[in-house]
Amino acid sequence: MLEARDLTVSYDHRIAVADLSLTLKPREITAIIGPNGAGKSTLLRALNGHVHASSGTIVLDGQPIERLSRRTISRRIAVVAQEAELRFPVTVLEFVLGGRFAWATNAGWGWESERDLQIAGAVLRETELSDLSGRLMNELSGGERQRALMARALATEASILLLDEPTANLDLSHQANLLSLVRNRCNRNETAALVVTHDINLAAQFADHLLLMKQGRAVHSGTPREVLQPEILQEVFEVRVLVDAHPVTGGPRVTPIHDPHSSV
Amino acid sequence: MPAPPRQNRVTLRKTVISCAVLAAALLFAIVFMSLIGSESLPVRASLCALASFGRSSCGLTSDQFDILFQIRLPRILLAAAVGGSLATAGAGYQALLRNPLAEPYLLGISNGAAVGTMIALVFFGAMEWTRPLLAFTGALLATLAVYRLARGRAGATPERLILAGVIVTTFLSSVIIFVTTLMDATRIRSFTFWLLGDLSGMGRGLLPVTITVAIVGALALTLNARSLNLLMLGERDAFDLGVEVGRVRVMVFVIASLLVGSSVAASGSVGYVGLVVPHLARLSLGSDNRISIPAAALGGAVFVIVADTLARTLIAPRELPVGAITALIGAPLFIYLLKRA
């Protein structure tokens, strides 16, 4: 379980995350939404120990994160960031095996074990990349690369997944596929997931819990139904929105209203 | 025609076999290049003497024995150590800067080591041990400068990297010119030759140091190769996956600077080895540093032995600086890589 307690993060005297508390629970997807510069990505990086808290604590399985070694953290928390840099030719399998780094032992002299290969094989099947395992990463399409990033995160077997705009480069069907992968992993492996996204409707569909951020603060949190209210969204995003029921799922659906005669 | 099936990953077995083949090639190069030179040596007797590690002359005259064991063999071993060091350092810088164009000579790091060596020569001429020490210090400072200048938010882009290299190189070149003017005229010619990369002269006394640094450096980077694999994909990715980025970065800084420092102190700036050899290793064996670093170390040793044999035989009895030969091969490859980057 990953928990942020009264977390404040500041850069160069600017507060990026202010006094924020959050708990990621097994089998739950939490989505963070909010305008640009709200501190969403900073929060994600703080949760992973990448940026330090100015005050407050982050607790991973009962221990403050700064007391844990990098390897220990990486076995429990996996990050799916935006696209990796690929200036060197790397095969898909090699890329995905990178997710097994934190599990390497001295006895293995830095080489992958049979178990590592089995896990890589399984996640490649799960992400439908088995046929591409020998291809070079920079020969893949954007969607395939994003799936490889997801596969690498799943290969870590971490019980917490942090995803930063995972669907930004994906078409509609790949967006849904990727989030289904996250959902399956959460249900089957007692995993908790946190997704930073700009896509409110996708968040409404997949998340159990929404956290709405503005200027570093958590302004609202709750189920999609509780958070996605027109007045709340209007206050945070400063745009008029229409919230109605999704005709298929029945969940909330958000549509911005662009009224050329209105100043709000 | 369909592309040939690519091996999906590098295995320990493939690494051991590749390194064994390259080690055999290195041994072959050491033995046979020592038979080539302006003075011809009897092949059978020379092989016999080499096989006995110099304990038996096997019928070589004492002049021939001295040519083999006092002149050619030390020079070839020095070439091997310098080549191995520079190729390993190149592979290390490439992982650290996340750019396949990183190379100690082109980044000005060799110049940093050269400045250190020259300061040692001018001010502490009698103390030979100060040369590798100051060369190391110079290389380390130049590495830090390049790293600070080249690193952007998205790692070192080719443009930034080359620009940083140009800045550091030209700055240090003017320092070198300044130090050269402090020397007396008779030494200037031999220094100019040395600056271009020269295995003929002053490095002999440093042979044990250079060989030790080459072996230890290549082993240390190879043992951290899996971390370097992840570092090549970005520092943030590596951090997320469990690499102690800060520790590995310092390790590569220090080891690569040691490798460049010791080889420049012994032989001047031999350029392009760190570009050509790791590139060929990756092209033939894949980007996995667990195979490409040891392969580059062994391949670099062979490459510089061959280049130096050309340097001392092409216009014999006169000699070319070995750096001229390596640059002749490396510069066109650099242009090719730059076009692809």
C-alpha cells in the first residue's frame, strides 16, 4: 500500500504539491485529473521517491519511502512514463527484461534468470507483443511502443502502478486496451494503480476514485460520480461543462461547452 | 527478402563465445604484429621465443631478441592497453550521455588528459607518476564540463553533445598551445607528434599502469553493464527501474576518466577509437553492454595494434602517428553516424 500524508513538494521556492494526502489501495484505480501545471506529474514523481517531499511523508507498505533502497522501491512500484528515448537499438524483449532489473541477484552476475524470462514471456503475451519480441523498439509504432512500456512495468511485478499520461499517444481502441490491462492487473494481482490523465471521460470510465487537483492542492476527491459535477469542474478548469449520463455505461460524461458569447 | 531473424537478446553463452573469439584474435594480433616491422625477424625462431615468454632466445641474435622483446612487444602491449581503454571509455561515455556519438577525443576529454600530462611534464618532469595522475584529473574535469554543457532535459542530443565537445576541445587546445610555448623548441616537435597519438616514445614506463587500468576499467564497467543498459534509455527510466543512478554515474565518470587519463599519459590523444570500436561491437553483437563493453575492450585492443602496425610500416623507416591512422578510419564513420542520428 502506498500512502502520502500531508505531502508538500516545492521546487525553487514554488510549491508544486501542497498538503496532499492520498492512499492507493489494492484493486483500485485512482485517476488524477486537473488543469496543466496542477502538480499531477510532480505528485506521481514524489510518490515514486524521485522528488523529495519538503514536508509530510510517503509511506510504502508501512515504511517511510526514504528509508527504502532504490531496488526495494522498484520491486514494489512500477512507473509507466511517457515515451522512452531510443538512441540505441534495443529489442522489445531486451526492453521488457529491463523491468526485471530490481530482482537481479549477485548470484546471477547481472544475467536474467529463467524466471525473469518466463515473466517477460507472460507479459509480452498479455500485451500482445509476443510476435514483436525480436523487433527493435524504434521500429515499432507509437501504440506498440506504449504497450512495450506497459509490458516492462508489468514485468516488475510491482503491486503499485503509477501511470503518467499512459494513453496520450494512443488511438481509441489502444486507449481502452491499455486501461483494460491495468484493470485486469489490479483485479488479479491485488495491484493498486494511479493514473495521471487529461482525459476526464476515460478516467470516469476506468477509475474507482478520482482526485481533482488545482495549483498543487487536492480540491476534490471521491468516486467519478461525486467529483464530476458541473460546478466543481467549472471552478477547477474555468470552462463551462455539460455533465450527463453516458448512454452505455451510465457513468458521468463530460463535454466542454464553448459558448462564443460567454466570458466564462 | 525478409529480414533475417534477429536474436531477441544477448545471453551469457553468446557473450563468453564472442569474447573468447576476440581474445584469440587479440593474441593472434599480439604475436603476428610483433613479427612485422622494418627489421625482418625469422618467423619460427621468433614464435619459439615468444612462446617461451622470452626465457629462451631460440636462436635469435641478441639484436633480434631485443627488437622483439624490448621494442616491438612492449609497444604492441601498450597499443592493446590504449585501444582497450579508449574503446571501453567510449562505450561508458555513450551510456552516460545516452548518445552513440560520445567519444573521448571528440568531446575534448582526451585534450583534458593531454593538458594534465603536459603540466606534469613541464612542471614535474622528473616524476613520471605525476603524468597519469594529472592526466586523470584533466580527463575528469573535462568530462564534468562536457556533461554539464551537453545534458539537456532529454539527455544529450547530438547537437548539444557535439557543440559541448567543440567548446571543451577548443578551449583546452588553447591551453595546450599556451603550455607548449613554455617548452623549449627542441621538445615541441616530439610533443606535437605525441599529441596526435603516438605509441613510439614516452609511454613505456607507464605500460604496467596502463594495462592494469585497462583491465580493471573494462571489468568494472562490464559488471555494471546491466545498469548502463537502463541508463541508455534515460536516467529517469533507469531510476524508476531500480538503478542507483547517482552511484553508477559517478562510477562511469571516474572509470572512464581513469581509462582516458592513463592512455593519454602513455600515448597522447589517439582519436576515434572510442567511436569506431563500440559502434562495430553494437552493430555485430547488439546494444547490450554486457556483451558490447567486453567486446569493445578486446576489439579496441586489436584495432589499435593493427592501426599502429600500419603507422610504423606504411612509410617505413619513417613513422606516422597512430592517431592519424585511427582518425582516417574514424572520421568517415563519424560522418555516417551523424547523418543517421
